[in-house]
Amino acid sequence: MAAAIENKFGVVPKLIGGHNAIFDVAINGSVVYTNNKQCGQFPTHEQIFEEVRKYKEPVDQEETSHEKVSIAPCCPSPSDGGSNCCG
């Protein structure tokens, strides 16, 4: 997800550890996407792109930006040795 955001929008996301299967995306400190009410459902790239586009247009691959895009991933899935964080 981080690489997809960087490639599409020219910003370098900062990954922030999360818990309880919550996945948030924030731009300059404002949350633009959260799955908090969706019991840990992981978003598609297009769902995230749709929200990021409200704040930043996609750029050419060679352009870069210093805007802060934060991604707080959900906890590991049971198949990765983690627990089911939704329940």
C-alpha cells in the first residue's frame, strides 16, 4: 500500500504500527480513511486513492512531495501468527 501511494501521488508514506485491526490513512495529521467501523476489513488501493485524491492529485512518477501521509496498519492476520483482532 505504501509503495502504491508513493507511486501514484509522489509522497512517501510513513508507516505507523497499529492494533485491533485498525487501518488509518492520514494526510498532514487528518485521517482521510479508517476501517475502524468495518472490523478490520483491509481497503483496496482504489479505496485509498479515492480518499487521497480529495487532497492531492496523482503526479508523474518523477515528482515528489514532502506532505505527510501516514498509514497505520492492522495487526497481523491469524495466518501470520497474529490473532483475530476483531473479536
